Amino acid sequence: MKIKTLLAVLFFSTGAASALAQSNDSICNVNSSISHEAVKAGNFKDAYLPWKTVMKDCPLLRYYTYSDGFDILKSFLTTTKGKPEYNKYFDELMSIYDQLMKYTPELQANIRGVRSVEKTLALKAIDYLQYAPKKDINLAYEWLSTSVNAEKSESMAPVIFYFLNTSLQKLQATPEHKEQFIQDYLNASQWVDDAIAATTQESTKKDYQSVKENLVALFINSGTASCESLQDIYAPKIEAHKTDSAYLKKVIYIMKMMKCTEQDAYFKASFYSYKIEPTSEAAAGCAYMSFKKGDIDGAIKFFDQAINLESDNGKKADYSYAAATVLASVKRLSQSRSYAQKAISFKENYGAPYILIANLYATSPNWSDQPALNKCTYFVVLDKLARAKAVDPSCADEADKLISSYRQYTPAINELFMLGHKQGDRITVGGWIGETTTIR
């Protein structure tokens, strides 16, 4: 998507052409008519002087005086690049934006369709970035930041790309801006998500989705998206903010979003946040910290608290599954299965816990003195893997690979025949597994 094009569609409508009280000034009306017709004809040279007269003497005459001025001066900037007069036209372009913002309240009171001061400031920043002979990224960032933070309407979505891109350029010049850049990305993403949710037009929704994809690309390519980078940013600051709940929650959110839950910054932020206000996310962070330290019982205790503090069943399922994997890592098989089953109880279409249970069974197939019966354990393993595929197609590839691997360990039918079992019979796998399956 061409963001500039979308921006033009949303912002550059010229509004109504009705005149204000100054319309009685015949000289202003004549000059306005001459310049406007010349602009429509693409004759910017002849439009320039009468337009300047209207801007000077009748700044409230018509809204299209300003949009005509943008067209005139951008045309001049395109044709005079590298020439002495370029700076003069650039300064005039910036002054149009300043004058428009100055008179916006009066224009809005009398002409429908006049955009807000904040939107005008955003457009000024974008044209500044495009045309400035010597760019000051800090200034452009200040303008765009002011604009998008004040005006969070749906139509600001295209501007948000320029805002984050400028924040990235500021980061490249000033490494200390890294933490703010991450916050800018989070804010920008949320604003575009809100815009996508607010619009009812599919074509516009698609355009806004492209803006979101561009934001993600900027963030990934910024160098701040790695866990090491986030650790470097937040680790030195956690101690100083250990009583600042809002800051700690922000760190937890960002590091969890980026799947950086193995970093010390995440652990410390979770620990201090939990001390201030026990929440499910903070408790989960403490659980991961305990696991990393080898405290399995402590990890399970915190996962239990995370499950109890959480109201969303999807997240309850995730915490239960995490507890199951922790227990599996230390061969506490029966306990691990209990938490995997708990995860399934919270989210029925969750394939991963079924796969975990299948792997747990495969690691402990020996429950009988008869080797052929022990091999029947793998029928139960295949049952769980088939169930995983059935409820959750996203895990089908993993389940299929495991099915292919484990199928070779099932008993031959003649081995079971000697024990009085045949194909189609039901058989109960004993030991801690205690599940019934079908011989095939």
C-alpha cells in the first residue's frame, strides 16, 4: 500500500468553498478566483502572486486558499530543487501550515470539513521530512508525537507510520531513545488496531492492515526486538522502578509479547510486580524464575496462583500447560499429565497438551511382564496424537511426525494372539497410565 496515497485520501479533501465575512472584499474575491482557476489548470506560476495576496489580506476567505497554496509551493519545490529560491519556497510552505493552524478555530466555525490543528501539524511534519533542505529529526518527531498522541482518530492511521519511522530515525541518531521507541511502537500498534476495529469499509480496513504490517517490519528491523536488546534496556532500570507498578507491568507485557521470558529483567519485573500486586502475569513470571533456579515446587506454586488469579480460560490453559512442561522436564509424569488435562479442561481445542501426554506415555511404556502388552502403550500414544490433530489442526504436522515415529513400536498382531488378544479388542494399559485403548 502506498501510505502517502492513503494519507491524501483521508486528509487532503479541501472542505467547503464557502467564504467568510471577508467575502465582501472584491479584490480578495477576484484574486482568489484567479489563483484557484490557475491551480485547477495546473498553471502554478500565474496562480502564485494572486494567491499570496489572498493569504496576506484575506486568510479566512476560503479554505481552499490553503490547499491551493500547498499545490503551488510543492510544485515549485519540485522544479527548483538545488536552486537558490528553493529555501524561500520551503519556508513559505511551512508558513502556510503555521497560518492554517493559527486560523483553524475560525475556519472550523464557518466551514465544514476543516481538519484539526493536530492533523495539520502531522501533515506539516510529513512535508517537512520530504522537503526540508536540512532535516531536524528531533523537530519532526516532536511534531508527529504531539499530533498522534493528541488526535487518535481513525484517520490518523497513515500518519502513525511516519511517526514510528521518525522515532526509528531518532533512535538511530540517539541510542538513548531505545526505550521510548519501544513504547512508541506499542502505542502505534494499539492505535492502528483501534482504527482497524473502528472502520466498516473493507478496503480501508485492508489499507490500515498494511500500515500495521509496516509498523511490525519497522520494529523488527530496528534492532530493538531481540531479547538481548530488551534485557539491556530494562535490566539496569528494574531496581529503580521496583515500586512502580505501571512501569513493571509495561516491562512484563513487552518482554512477554516478544517471547523474552528467559531474561532476568522479565523475572525481576515479575517478582517486584507480584510483591506490589499479585496478578496472573506477575505470578507466571515468578514461576519461570523459580524454574530457571531449579525450584520446581516453587514454580508450580506460582503457576497455581497464576491460574487462580486469571479470569481468561485461554490464559489459564497456557499456564496449566506451562506447569505440565515444567513437571515433565523432571520426570514427574503423573503430575505433568494432571496439569496437561487441566489445560485441556480450560481450552478443549488445545492440541499441545495431548501431544505432551502422548510423549509422557511413550517415555514410560513398561507396566507388564509381557513385552507385547507393554507395546500396547503405543496404541494409547497414537490415540492422544490423533486427538491432538482432531481438536487443533495447527499441530497436525507435529502430530503426524510423532505418529510416524511411534507407530513402529506397536505390537504385531501375532504377538498379542499368543496372549489371547486380537485386533479390535479393548485393552487397558496399566501402571500409572491406566487408560483403555483398541488393538489395531
